[in-house]
Amino acid sequence: MKQKTSKGYPIHLEAGFETIGNPCVFKVMFGKKYLIWKGKSLSQSLDFLGKSISSRIAKVELDETDFMYHVVRHIKRSKIANGVVLAKDVYTDFDTISGNFSGFKMLQDEQSMLDASAKDPMCLNNNEQAYVPENNSYISTKDKEMFLRFYEKTRKKK
């Protein structure tokens, strides 16, 4: 399999990574810094990120609350030519073949990665909580509600 590169801003996935169409949580490296992301398909997610970065790079000023703010700022300041996703930074243990896909587990995995990087100056995410999409077909309403209850419960303990 040849190396996959996103549309828009180039984000490369190292060659030989076979689960490109599976749901996943992953890190995109921009030099030494990284962004944690998830998606229904790694290929679609990379294209979405590449296009999002390209459109925001073209803007003169970007709102600090934009989910790509730190990424675009870092790319512009450091003149980073491309992003890279390494196979070791992709988590695809979500069972879709049997139809038992757990969006709850995916959200938990993303949350775990965000929690682990909370004080890491190399992390470019500006969100403390895993992103819970309102409209999509791959994470059920039940899984979203279960995750939000889990998140609230774990935050009260801290």
C-alpha cells in the first residue's frame, strides 16, 4: 500500500497501515507538536483535517476558540510543511466487523489521550473534553449520553 496523503494541507500516513477505513483515534504530528483526533475513517479524517487546515491558513486572523487555532498558529510560526500520522499513534481497536462498534469506547480512548496530554506543551488541542459530535451516524446517541455521564462522574472525583 502506498503512502496516503490528505487533500488540502498534506498530512501523510506512513505506508503499510492497513486499517485506513476503520474508526480510529490518532495523533497527527506537526514537527514535535501533535493534535489528537478521531473519526469514522482514518482516510476521511485526514482529508477533513487537511482541508480544514488549508482553509484556516488562508485566513488573516483566526478565532482563538477555533479547534484548529493552535495547529494553524504552530504551522505558520514554524513553517511546518506537512503533518504525519505514525501507525503507533493510531488506535483502531473498535470492532466494526461484528457490528459491535462502541462509540463510547472511542470517546473514552480520546478522553484518555486528552487527559494524558493535558499539561503537555507539545499538544495542540484546545479542548479538555473529547469532542462529542451532535450529528453523525457512527456514534449512537446512547453512546454519547453514556460518555457524557462518564465524563461528569470522573470530573467530580478530581
